[in-house]
Amino acid sequence: MPKILVIDDEPQIRKFISISFASQGYEIVEAGNAAEGLEKAVATTPDVIILDLGLPDMDGQELLQALRAFFKGSILILSVRDSESQIVRALDNGANDYIVKPFGVRELMARIRAQIRAADREAASLNIFDDGHLYIDFEQHLVKLAGTRIHLSPKEYQLLALLASHPGRLITQQFLLNEIWGKSHKEDTHYLRIFVGKLRQKLGDDPAQPRYIETEAGIGYRFCRPA
């Protein structure tokens, strides 16, 4: 039974979502403000979070960033804010989808189902990466190249795993630095250059014609999809 956490300060919205989704077999957890939402996100481990941006005790964009510090599931924004800048900012802050109020419950349900399916596919595909040359076992933290195990430092492995678990997706420098070194190092892009260089050397990856790690100058890195 998928569990959905609804963080919205409007009781009627929470009640409408709760009744609609509960009738389809979902378990609904409600929170009326940011503090309660953070607490329940930790305590109840939801599959999906539906988040309103207009909360009384914290701006929803800030709460989104706080949730993304530990929550790996899907976050769908449900907000009256319809400007392109707000939508882009939310997606950059880690939202998976964005719906503008007023909304149709059928569309909301369809988008939630799509997020759950995507999460299921990603979870199934993340256990092993194997293109016939590079092999990564994400559960065992095991990396082989042409059948021979290669030894990576913890941070080298973490960097490779973050990139390889999102093939084809551009991962920003700030996201990688925050995830691996913490918020205090979000501007230390030289860390990434050093560790990406070490990874490329161990993987035999040519930066001029990358097989695995592609650089988007000044933005971030992308793990190349297998041909």
C-alpha cells in the first residue's frame, strides 16, 4: 500500500486528497505546516510527498530543500504559485513534478502513479550496472573493470554511484558537493575536479571522448548512457 504524506495548511485540501486516495487503497498521512511535515517525513517514511509551497511557518521552497537533505522518494508540488520562475526553482530544488491549484484529482492520481512506477523501475535497475566492461554492484559497493576489481576510496565510490545511478541525467556540481562533502563545501568545485580526474584515471575514461563521465562546463557532470 503506497503511503503519501500531504503537507498543506488548508484542511479542506488535505481532507479532499485523503478521501480521494484512501478510496483507492493509499495510506495518507497529513501535516498542516512545515515543522509537522518534517517530523512526519522522518517518522512515517512515505513513498511520495505532496507539498504545498505556501506554508505558515516556512516557505515551501526552503522546506523542499530540507526534505531533499534526507528524503529520496518522489516529491510533487501542489501550489497556487504558477510563475515559471517558481516552477523552475522547485524542480531545481529537487521536486519531481509540479501541479498548479486548482487541480483535478484524476490528474493528481495519475501523476502520483507515474512517480511510484518510476521509483519502482529505478529501484529495480539500481542494484547492478553492467555494460559488459564496467560492472557496479551498488549493494556490495563493488566495482569491476573488464572483470578486474578496482579499488575506490569511499568518496570516489560515492561520486561514481551518484552519477551512475542516474544515467543520462546532468547532476549539478552543487548537488554532488552537498551530497558527498556537505553544505559547507557547496562552492568547493575543485574537490569535484580532483575526484572526477581520479575516477576517470581508474576507469580508463578519456575526458576528450568520455565513455562514462561527461563534463558540462561550469554546471556539472553526466554519466553517459550505455550505447
